[in-house]
Amino acid sequence: MNKKKLFRNIGRSEWVDLTDEVCAILRKIIIIFVILLIISQAALQNQAVRHWLTGVDQREGTRMN
């Protein structure tokens, strides 16, 4: 294929629009991850959830070898 067909000349305004769209998507992803982090940390404060999710409390204080 011809490179000119694959990579057409993109103007400055099109690059700005593209980067704005990418920034908006990244912002949404970051916000979702922060919300998930807060929810997971809140869930780990509950003893039943912590026992179900992690095995660390069950092994705390016992020798592994």
C-alpha cells in the first residue's frame, strides 16, 4: 500500500481534537480506577469480606516452612 494513503496530512486542529478525545478517555479511566480503589479499600474494612478475599489473616502468626 501507498504510505500517502495510510498517513494523510493531519492538520493542527485535527491533532488537537484527537488529543482532546484521548485525554477525555484517559480521564474517565483514571476516575473509574480511583472509584474502584476506594470501593475495594472500603470493602476490605469489613471482616467477612477481608476473610473471603484474602488469606493473609488466616496465615498471620503461623510459620510457613
